[in-house]
Amino acid sequence: MECYDCGNCKENNPTYYCIAKDKVIINENYKPEEKKRNGWKKGNKEYEIHRRNTRKEIEI
């Protein structure tokens, strides 16, 4: 049973599939990352421009 160097075990995922062992393995070294808030945020310049443009389109 040799490692095929697929890279699944090197990714930071809670579980991964090992081709060499032919089974799903729980990653004990998994470290959850902080969730990042993406998207529109009030006060953001792009948000305000987008909001104003959509309001103009609705009023027409």
C-alpha cells in the first residue's frame, strides 16, 4: 500500500478519501478556519453605489 501522492491528505478538510487505503479517513489534524463575511456591507462604497442604482431602476 503505497501513497499515490494525490494531495487529499494535505488539504485542510475534516474528512478525505485515501486512494491507497480505499476508504474515507477523518483528518485528526483538521483546523477550522474563521468564516469570512463576504458580500454587501452597509457603508461599503460598492454597496452604496449598487443600492442607489437598484433604487433608480425600481423607481423608473
